[in-house]
Amino acid sequence: MLAIVETGGKQYQVEEGRFVDVDLLNASAEDSFVFDKVVMIVNGENSKVGQPYVDGASIKAKIMKHDKDKKIIVYKQRCKKGYRRKQGHRQQFTRVMIESIEFPGKE
């Protein structure tokens, strides 16, 4: 069973027992977290599509850690003008472990 959840303006595909990296959440490590904006649940014949969200569905997760991604380099240059700018960026993220997917009608 898998679900599509929305957080931070992005949608993520999640499964029970797996972890996913999402945009930085405002909670400390080792805390529990509940995602309530579930867009879709895929469970064979019992699949549900929300409009825009599935009513009564929630994803229970545990925050594993907060970290930063690998550095990306942003480089700008204008030809024949002597203009060069080099800047690095590391995006922060939160790693969450999906514990359970709850929705009405689940066996």
C-alpha cells in the first residue's frame, strides 16, 4: 500500500516502513508527526482519490533527523563583460520514517 502526501508545496509518494526526505519541518528529531493532506491512497481495489484530499486519511510518521543535501554550485557569467559569480547552496531537509497509513475502510 502506498499514498501520495502533500507537504511544503510538494507531493511525495510514501510507503509504510520506508523513509522519505521532505522539506524542513518545524519539529525536533525523534518526535511523531502526522501528515493530514493525503492526496491519494493506492491499495488495490480499495484505492481512493481525494478532491483535493482524502477525507479522514492520515499518515503517521517519526522524524529521524534534520540534515542538509549535497552542495550545488550556482555559477553566473556574462560573456565578454568580465562578470562572474560563484555561489554554493545546501538545501535543508527532514528525513521521516513512515509508520502507518490510516484511512476509513482500511482492514
